[in-house]
Amino acid sequence: MFIKAIVMYFFLINSIGFIIMGIDKRKSQKFKWRIKETKLFFIAIFGGALGIYFGMKKFHHKTQKPTFKVGIPILTILNLVIYIYFCIKIL
């Protein structure tokens, strides 16, 4: 049951990360109020780095910013290690 909750959380937080990157890209194109980078990193730190990463690639958004270019892949690896650790620990 706990693994199911972890998997659901993984998909939910990463979906949010992906969607929010698309929203921020759309806002940047329309010169509207943007989503703060700290909020994007907050989502990434709490498990949504993979979604943020795929959002960066899909929407070509923040791909030239060094903090995102380096930080998000590192957080993606850390997120995956943590998810794998919890899944192995429970099994």
C-alpha cells in the first residue's frame, strides 16, 4: 500500500512539474507575470525534478540558465535515488 502511495506521489509531483514548466513558458511568451524560479526548484527538490527536466526539454524553457542546466539534472538523479531507496526499503 505504501509503495502505491509513493508511485502516485511520484507521478503527481512530476506531472505538476511538467505542467508548471509549460505554463511558465506560455507566460514568458505572452510577457505575463512569471512563476518564480524558487517555486520551480521547490517542486524539483520535493520529487518533481524529472517532470521539470522533461518540461525544460519539451518546451525549450530555461535550458540556457546554468542553475537549471546543472541543478535540475542533479536533482533528478537525487530524486530517483530517493524513490528507489524507499521502494527497496519497503520491499
